Amino acid sequence: MNSVTAQPDNDALEGRRPTQDELIALGWAALPAEYRIPDAAPTLEEARGYCRRLAETHYENFHVATWFLPKALRPHFHSIYAYCRISDDLGDEVPDTAQALALLDLWGRELDACYEGRARHPVFVALADTIRGCSIPKEPFADLLTAFRQDQTVTRYATMDDVLNYCHYSANPVGRLVLYTCGEVNDENFRLSDATCSALQLANFWQDVRVDFAKGRVYLPQDDMRRFGVSDETIAQKVATPEFRNLMRHEVEYARGLFVQGLALISRVNRDLAIDLDLFSRGGLEILRAIERRGYDVLSGRPEISKGTKLALALRALGGKTLPFFRLRPQSAGKAA
């Protein structure tokens, strides 16, 4: 049994605003039943199994990445991924804004309860063990919820600084959680990780301009769009004009510069983590190259990385563990993988 309010009848809601409990019930109805909060908290073993299944069945690249991590850390990464996955889905897979915000607020209260020793959901039961074992503060988890709430109300960003502020909440916390889990915590590592995570977020934004526009969102800075003569109408027509291509060339180079800033982190952390960092940096840079290969046209189709290229990236990253000359360096960031 799951402790969730029964879904209200539409007739019962007619003419009045739904209560918070009703919004939550309607929101849960749009999501997999397994996401709901159970009546009784599971055991740690059950909670870890839940997170492992969620991680390994929802994200193919996650399973590949965890090959390179020490086995003892994998449950921690499973719990962190599960938290991020469900948090993201609460915001992105619930079509009604009020329902999504109600669920995100509920999830925030569950996070508070986790830090107070009152975890109920499998994700938070597993996460509580990770938090204790790795001494992780609440801030990076809470910051992610700030980003997902922002997605419900903000659809345009005036400047690149505004986009990067969004990345501060949406992407950078993930890198910091990884550093906490791997015991690589210091201010310089945080700074370099933030550059890499923001670069990855931008690469995904530039790859998905058309996809995000269909959801009503534009992450390209509005002042850059005006400077290059690009409007929402340009994106809506799905035709990459010369002006649009010039805009994308500018944004790709900006993201590449952030990747270069963050590459020094690879040589500062333990070798197991270095493989993952190398892999994700190579993957992000390869997205930028895929955009370039399409002549900066991300409107007529989505730039993709082939499975063969992904395998090559993984092998190059793995080679960097035993053969340092394979390690990704700033001067190679603009070259082929």
C-alpha cells in the first residue's frame, strides 16, 4: 500500500481550486506507481535494491559509468541517482504546473525528514545511509529542487549569467555530490567541477534547442539571440538560418571554454573517479562536435553520438587510468575523441 490520497473526481473539483493533497494525488497519478511514498519505510537492503533497479533500468550510461567506480561506492551512487531521477520526473513528467510544484514541495519535506532521521521513501532510506557515510550536507540536494521548481515558472533567460545561475542549481550540485561521495572535497575541486557540470548542462541545452522549445523553454540567452538576429520564430520554423548557425557557433565555443576550465580536475582526483570525469568531459565535448558536424543545425534534427563513438570515448577514458598520455587535456578539447 502507498500512502497517497485517492485521486479526486473531476466533477468534485469543478468550480473550486484543488487542495494541496488533491494536487499531490493528481500529480502522483501522472507518474509510475513505484514513485509514491509507501505506508511503511523499507529496510536499507530493500531501499538499496529499489535505487539500484531505478538507476540501471532508467539510464543506460549510468551502468557504464559505474563500471569504473569502486564496488563499495556503487550503492551510494545508486541512491543519489534515484534521488535525482525522481526529483527531475516530479518536475518534468507532471504536465500540470500546480501539481508538479506540490509534488516538489512534498519531496522537499521528505528531504528534510531524511536529515531528521525520519525517512519513509526507499530513496531517502538509502540516501540517509549515503549522507551519513559520506558526510553530505543538505544544500546540493535542496539546490536541485530549486532548479526543478524554477523550470515550472521560468522559460527564458536574459543573459548567459542567468543561464549559469540556473546551472548553479540544476547541474553543479550533481558534481559536488560526486566529490562528496568519493571523498575529494575541497574548494578548488568544487570550482573545477562546477565548470565541467555547467559545460555539460550547456552542451545538453544546445543539443536540445528544438526539444526544449516544444516544451515552451528557451535556454539560449535572450541578449545573444538579439545580437545574432535570432528570434523564437526562427526556432519555431525549424530552419537553421545563417544567423542561427552563427549564434550556435558562439554558444558551442562558450561551452567548450567551460570544459577546458574544468579539465584540471581529472588530474586532481583518485584514478577511479578520474575515469568517470574524463568520460563525461569527452562525452560533452563530443556533443559539441556533433553540433559542429551538422553545421550548427540543431533545428532540423537532434545531434547524436553513435554507440561506436561512446565506446571509443569509454576506452580512451579507461586508457587514461593506466596510460596518462591518453588523458584528456585542454589542448585536445577541440579535437576528435
